[in-house]
Amino acid sequence: MQMTVPTMLTLLRIALVPVLVVFFYLPYHWSNMACVITFVLAAVTDIADGYIARKTGQTSSFGAFLDPVADKIMVSTALVLLVQRQETYQAVFAIAAAIIIGREITISALREWMSEVGERALVNVSWVGKLKTGFQMTAIGFLLYRDNMGWIPIALIGEILLYTAAALTLWSMWTYLQSAWPVISDMRHHRADGNLPEDEK
């Protein structure tokens, strides 16, 4: 496997996950800002690896597989950390986080299956998905920082953005499932013997 620059940036994003966890638990006044910087750096590598891959043609099957995995690991880790720190309406916050993480798992599985049956284009990223990602990433950044900036309630803004992201998550998931449903319900894409492989039982 050739180690390209985009792949190295993706691996760096994964390496930043334990760094985020360590900063999150450090009992220092600057730890919140360190968390935000780490998360933003991860987001920058996400943008950069895709841009470089397209511009230089340094694309690979491994990179295509690893890139969304790295994104989901970082986002899921951040949400799990934030849930345990949430002090008000923790159950509501946890549900919102679960919706976001659950959607990522569901859509990833759906895209993999759609690729296997040659219908991957039906579940390409939509504008709703992009909007959801924007709200989600901004919300996590605000919630990681958490401290008020003067009269600006950073944590409250972060919560509102996260709940908005959760709502958009449900909308985007419904959009993807609706697009994929004709294929899912088409019996030609199911095994003729009606049995599932061992790893799917």
C-alpha cells in the first residue's frame, strides 16, 4: 500500500482522537481551548485530504475507506465525552447524541450494501447531509469550549446547534432511506435461497 499525503492526513485525524480525550480530562483552564484546537485541526485535515486527493489524483481504495471512518471516530468520541459532562437535560442531550451516532452507523451500512448491489449513487451525500454536518461540527466546537465569552452563552448555543443537527440528522436519514427503499424492497437484490450469510444472522 502506497502511503499518500491524503492518507497520512487521514491517519493523523485518527491519531488526534486520543489527544482530544487527554485534553478533555486535563484539569487546567486551557484544556477546553486545547480540545477545540484539536477538533478544528481534525476538521482541517478532513478538508485538506479530500482537496489534495482530488487535485493530485492521489486517490486509493484504502483512503476512500479510511476517510469516513476517521470522521465518524472523531465525532462519536467527542459526543460521548460531551454527554458525560452535560449537566442539564442530560437525557435529552444523550438522545440527540445517540441519534447522530446511530445515523452514522445506519447510513454507513446502507452505503456499503448499496455499493454491493451497484446502486451507490442513490445514497451520495445530499445537501441536507452537508447542512447537518455543518451544524454538528459547529455545535461540537462550541460544546468543547463551553466557557461563556462575556455575555455570549457558548454552551447554550452549542446545545441548540446540536439539537438542530439531530433534527437534520433524522431528516437526512429519512431522505437516504427513501432514496434507497426501491432497491431495498426489490427482491432481486436479496439472496435467492432466502438465507443470510453467517455474519449477518
